Amino acid sequence: MNYQPDTKGFYGDFGGAFIPELLYPNVEFLRKHYLEIIGSESFQKEFNSLLQDFAGRPTPLYFAKRLSEKYNTNVFLKREDLNHTGAHKINNTIGQILLAQRLGKKRIIAETGAGQHGVATATVTALMGLQCVVYMGKVDMERQAPNVARMQMLGAEVRPALSGSQTLKDATNEAIRDWINHPEDTYYLIGSVVGPHPYPDMVARFQSVISEEMKQQLQEKTGRDYPDKIIACVGGGSNAAGAFYHYLDNKKVELIAVEAEGLGLKSGHTAATTQTGSEGIIHGSRTLLMQNEEGQITEPYSISAGLDYPGIGPLHAHLFKSGRGRFMGATDQEALNAAYELTRLEGIIPALESAHALAALGKIELTKDENVVVNLSGRGDKDLQAYIKNLSDFEKD
Amino acid sequence: MNRIENLFQNKKNILNIYLTAGYPKLNDTVEIVKELENAGVDMVEIGMPFSDPLADGPVIQHSSTVALKNCMTLNLIFSQIQEIRKSSDIPIIMMGYFNQLMQYGEEAFFEKAAHCGVDGLIIPDLPVEIYSETYNDKVKKLGLDMIFLISPQTENERIRLLDEASSGFLYVVSSASTTGKISNMEQEKSYFERIQKMKLKNPLLIGFGISDKKSYDTACNYASGAIIGSAFIRALEKNGSIKQSVHEFIKTIRP
Ligand SMILES: Cc1ncc(COP(=O)(O)O)c(C=O)c1O
């Protein structure tokens, strides 16, 4: 089984570029040139130096002793939460901003859900002195208000997406429409392994630094460069793609992807794409998505704005269909509990998204001699409101 | 010869009007098409409302949202088209997004469309390469036209490819935009001239941002006619009967 896309961007049955002709020139140009540009020595040099000195990489691989005791196994946390701006998203925005610069683009657009990708984009556009417009669902702007303020302070314009469910899906639609309207000067900086080819592959490559570092860190800490299990949450799937990337072909590593079940699979308020979705097209990619029998895309729900997306990237659809990945879900409540637990056991407040990955620890069989890496994709500052609101319930239990 | 070819052979300055099926009311589609025909419109493009219409601006997005709230479905659109066909030979194009076809079943969709008297299809997010490889034979066998779009950014070589894959006509998008943005037709003259000089296989219709008599007339100078969408949808939002709204609007385009 091959887990890299073919030249047309297909991972098995999934991927490709199902886009209006108006986007074709831009997307085709990227397709033809992205590998050559990001593979070049000067690009790699600049990319790596910014990852190190600006983002603060490598991020630690932390052995979580008390969490390990609780689950009777060896849990390592890949500390993407310690990146500049608080999540893995910066790995990708640094990569894409360098690409946009080399293409001579002056205006950057992005979509954001939790606001983490928006903040990471506004950060690199400030760094490079480029204009930045971020589309964000109106509902998300309300529930992630601190991130809206951060983006604005960084000089970005945040435009509310007012269509549909007013969340990440609609923000992505608006960004794509903006790109259609500004094909010459604008670069669309996508925040996850979604969208038309070559975006899923490009974003996965920029995020692959996560598993590249993991290999070396595991070698040092465990004497083996691979773990038994890697657990990551999946919204679009970029932190998971980065954490899985260098282990895709190593069958000894179990790849566990955790989706947001929201209020539960049968509640009608969920974002668990593989469990409730089917094959179709979303945002230019053939993949799994949540839709009705007419092909109308349904509105997802999760307490976590970053996981509130009705699709997954084509790589993940392929991992799911081929059986290479193990897909499971965590509800709002399970994620909240996992977040409180990590806070009290390890002194780390995780992002609500990452808390879904942590919740999987309580839902899978684990043994004493196993090494499990949980990709802690982000920190919880942005989610404090939700945490504070629900804390008393947790403490009652 | 199908209805579309027949039209282009016999008429100039073709006026093609886009409407969203099921908007403003679920069962308005048939009446709107009939009134358009009575008002002298040459061809209609019936939009299949979609939850995430990437190529569309706010006006068509809104009409799609309303139509979906009205519970529009593909099968209902097909039966409305059958109803229209009982008394009309106006060329009919269906416009929608590929995911809708995938869930219906692509083959089943093409067969049903042909059976109901649809003449052509516009699927803006179906890549021409995948169409040619996978669907062209079936679509042609059923006598349907597949119409592709070109924009000011499309390179000549690709224009030829899209022209080759199209039949009926080629859809010339007036400017780099989603639907409904008023385009500056004067600015695009060199683009229209470039396309005109290419001597393409298909006749041309210019669309996106055509909103009034002036932009319609300009389009007719460079192509076989024009397609009007958002401006017409907006006209339907006005008070008054459908009959009145349709006739008043068409009179502003062709006094
Ligand atoms: C901290 C964090 N983790 C995960 C995600 C989900 O995105 P992805 O699945 O692309 O990693 C987000 C998205 O906003 C996020 O902010």
C-alpha cells in the first residue's frame, strides 16, 4: 500500500483537484512547482531556521509520568503546544509563507476555525510584511474571541463568514471564493491537509517535522525510533498527518486518529466524519464527508472549533478505507474530562482539540511495556472560557 | 440536431437566464421558465441548489439556501423539468456541483436528465480531464451537451482543450470572479477579442456579472449572447407576481 499521492494528487480513491476552472491556473501552477520549490536548498535552509528560531522547534517529547501511571503504560506527549502561537499550525504557515514569497504574492488569505491557523497565518504575514485577510465563521468568532483579537493585533483583517453554519466549512468556502476573485496577487494559505491537490501533500510535508523529530527523540528516550502507538486528533487532519508521516510505512506503529463525536454519534450533533460520513467532494477534494443523500453537506458540531469540520483530508480517508489507520471518536464530555485530567496530573492545559486525542487513552487497550505518543497539538489558552464554564461539573464528579 | 445547436444556428444575441430551482418558492420553477419563454428569453439554466456553491457569490448562495430550506431535491427538479417540457421546447441546461451527481449516481443522473428533456449540463467543479476520461462517452451517447467555463486567466492551450471537450457552447466567464459581481466589461475587451480571434469550435456565451442592457449589449458584440444569473435572482426578490417580475426584468435587458 502506498500512502503518498500520485501525480494527480490521489491517495487511492481520494484527493485530486475538483475545482472551478477559475482556480485552475493557480492550483495547476502550484502542482507543477511545489516540490521543486520546497525541495530547494535555499527554501529548506530558511524553513528550518525559522522553525528553530522563530517557532521554537524542536518541541519536546515529554514523558508524562503521572499520566502513564494512571493508564498503566508509557505516555509521551509531543509538545506542539509549546510552539510559538500555541499549536502545530505554525509549522505549516511558515512553510507556505515562504512559498508565497517565492511566488511573488502580496496578499495572503486563510480560513480558520479555532483561530489557531488564523493566528499562525497573521503571525507569519506580520513577519514577512504581507497583507492578510482571515475568514472565520461568525459563530467561531464568538466562541474564540481571544484569537480574533490576536489576529487583529497582528495586523490581519478578520472577515466573518456568514453563510451556512458560520463555522470552518463556510470560512473555507469564503476563502476559496476570495481566491477566485483575486487570482493574480493572492495566495491561499490553507490550514490543514484538505483542499485540492497539492495542498494536502504540501501541508503534510510541512507538518512532517513533527514525526521527524519524534524519531530522534524516541531513539534517545526509548532506544527505538518508533512508538507502538501514535494518537492524534483529526479536524482536517494536519497535526495527525504530521505525527504519522514518517511512520506511514512502518506497520509496527499503530496510527490512531480521533475525531470529535460532539454530543454523540447518534445525536445528530457530531463531527465524526469517518463514522457518519460517506465518499464525496468537499473543498475540491474527493474524500469522506458528512452529507445527506442529496449530496448536501451537513453541519457538523463539536465543542472544539478546530474539529468542527464535516470532512477529513484525503490521506486520512485513504488511511481509513485501507485500514492502515484506526479511527475512533471522543465526545465533548470525554474531551473535557481528559483536559481536566491532564491539567491536574501534568500541569498542562491542552487545547480542546488535543484533549480529544488524550481522551482516547481511556478508550483503548494499553499495556505496561508499550510506548504511546499523544500529539499534543495545541495549548488551551483559547479554550479557557469553555473549561471554566464546565469545571464545576468535573469537580462534582 | 439538439435544441441548443438549433438555437445557435438560427439566432443571434442569445439571452440565457439562470434561475435556482425551488426559489423563491419550491414550485415556482415551472412558472418562471414559462414566463421567461413568453418574455422572449432563448435559453434557461436551471441551478440545482447546493449547500456549498464555491463558484457562486452571495445572491445565488442565498437563493440556494432558500431553495434547500424549501426542501428542493434533484428528483423534484427533474419532475419540474418534465412539466416544462410538456409545453415548451426552450433549451434547458442544468447547473450544479459534482458532489450532487456523485450522490445521485453519475450515470443515473445523466440518464435521468436526458430522459426529462435536459439539453446540456454545467458542472463547474468537474475537472475536464476526469470528464473526458470517465463520462464523455456516456454523456454524448445520451445527446447531452457538456459546457465548460473559461476565464481571463485561462491559457490559450487550455481554452482549446476546454473548447474541444465542450459541445453546445463555451461559457466565457467575463472576469475573475464568483457569480454576481458586476464586471467591468470595457476592461475585458482585449480578453473577449483574444477569444474571438481563436476561432473556436463552439459558439460563445459570456456570463458572470452581466446585469443590465449595457453589459448584455457588450457581450453580444463579442459573443453569440450572454447569461444573466444574479441580477435576475435579485429581480425575483421584488414584490409582485412572478409574471410581472420576469417581464419587467427582461424588458430592461431587451427593451
Ligand atoms: C490545537 C489544534 N489541534 C488540532 C486542530 C485540528 O486541525 P488538524 O486536524 O488539521 O490538525 C486545530 C485546528 O484549529 C487546532 O487548533
